Amino acid sequence: EAGVAQSPRYKIIEKRQSVAFWCNPISGHATLYWYQQILGQGPKLLIQFQNNGVVDDSQLPKDRFSAERLKGVDSTLKIQPAKLEDSAVYLCASSLTLEREQFFGPGTRLTVL
Amino acid sequence: EDQVTQSPEALRLQEGESSSLNCSYTVSGLRGLFWYRQDPGKGPEFLFTLYSAGEEKEKERLKATLTKKESFLHITAPKPEDSATYLCAVQTREGAQKLVFGQGTRLTINP
């Protein structure tokens, strides 16, 4: 069974630029998550989708971050404009249902200069 | 506010030297406690889910236990390939049932 796919794996941008990340979850998984992991810390949930709908986005900085999940499968996370403090690894995860264990992709390492 | 604290932050052991990692939590209503392993440059890899106090789960050299306030990850006779960061997360019973992660314990096993 294929795992969670993410691209790109690495991205370097300058502050005030925009960037987008893509995620393809495990086939059949209804729930999709985006996390931000700053070096030396645990992952922090940004947004959680159940099929097409948003379940929780309470920690998403909505003035600069946006996410969508079209057709209940793939998802994109966008940052516009980026700030220095956005430098982190962005992880995508999926689970069969809200209650089940989450499976993570390899992440995208973002560096904002 | 739901909170997870892991200790120690880093642990260095000799191969074969057993030890335990701690995960203390405060949560309004616990649905489950999850342990993950994370290797450098990779996403977290699922290890265990524990649902109730007294529950134990084992996988190779790892055993996870749960009480009402904390969880332990016991590592018996570790090998260098067990070196990784171990993350603990709690899932709340209400609302979005989201995961709240601790900061992790960085484990190094020297040959």
C-alpha cells in the first residue's frame, strides 16, 4: 500500500514570497491533516479535513495560510506572504477515520530567507 | 488546555542498556494516547495506541504502558537502530479529536 505522498521535499524562498505544498493521502482515508513542525518541537496541527470539509483550523494563521482539499482526496497548503518564522517542516498525514491512527508523509522542509 | 510533556529531552544509552521514556499529559477527556517514532528527515511513524489505564502494548524491544496521568515507553536491550526521536500525542474525546504532541525525546543508542 502506497504511503502519504508530499511535494516538493524542499523549498527555499525569500520572505514575502508565496509557496504551495501538495499532499496525496493514502487511498480511502477520509481524514487529512496538515502539521507544522519547528526544529526540536513536536508537530502542531494547522488544519484537519474530513472528506471535503474542515473539521478544525483553529491554529491556522488565516491571514497568510490557506488550505483546500478538492474532491476529498488531494490537498494543497499555501502560504502568502511567507515570514521568516514560517521556516519549518510541513507534514501531511491521513487516517481512515477521525479516531484511527494517523500516517504521515515525509514532509516538506521550508526555509524562508 | 490540553498539554503533553515528555522527559527526558534527550537520552544517550549504550547498546543493551534498558531504559524508559516518560510522557505526562493533561487533557479534558482522553480518547487515546499515541506513540510515534521519527527518524531524521522523515515523517513520524506510528508505533502504538493506548486507550485505557493499565493497558500495555509491545513491539519488538518496545513496550508502552498507560496510567491516568502518564505513559511510559520502555526500551529493552536497545540496538543502534532504535536511535530516533520518540513522540507522544494525546487525542481528545470531544470535538475534532485532534492530536496534541509532546516535544519528543531524542534517543541515541551507542554501539
